[in-house]
Amino acid sequence: MSKKNRLKKKKKLKLQKKIEDFTPEVGQDTEIEVEDKIVPGSQKTAKPEEESSIIDVPTRKLISKDVKLIIITLSFLALLLVTVRILQEKTEIINTFGDWLYKITNIQTM
């Protein structure tokens, strides 16, 4: 059996196991108890069920790490653009830098 087929089989077994854990068996009685009284001082912490998600925990951590990195990068770029805009309004540094860059690169225009 090739490695690709083994990985597919493992994924299929994991998915079947998650589905079996999620759905109750036919012979079992399923009862949901609901409390009518809610005490104002007590708070219930709702834990997200990790078994009901398709994405496993290590992948979820990597995704959250990537999202944080993207947010940090975008905020840095926005801050940089605001800084350049303020410098252009207040001083002539950006204009002189542009002229210097134009001369150094020797851009020929027609």
C-alpha cells in the first residue's frame, strides 16, 4: 500500500470515529436536561467541543499563529503609510528622497 493511500485511510478512519462520537447510537435514549433557574452570580464556561471541528488542534494553533502574523504585518504597514503621509505633509524629506532616487536610478523618460 502506498503512503498516499495509507494517509487517506487514516483520515477516513479519523473522520468516521469523529462522526461516531458525535452521533448517538440508535439504541440509546437521548435526553437533554435544561435548568430553569439561572443564578445571577454564577457563570457557566462554555468549552468549545474540539471533537466537532474538522480542524485538529495543532493545525488550529498554526492557523491562529499565521493570522496573528498577518494582523501584525498589516498594522505595521498601515503605521508606515501614515508616518510617510505625515512626513510628506510636514516636511520635504519624502520629495527630496524621491528626487534623489530618480537621479540615482537614472530613469529616462520620453
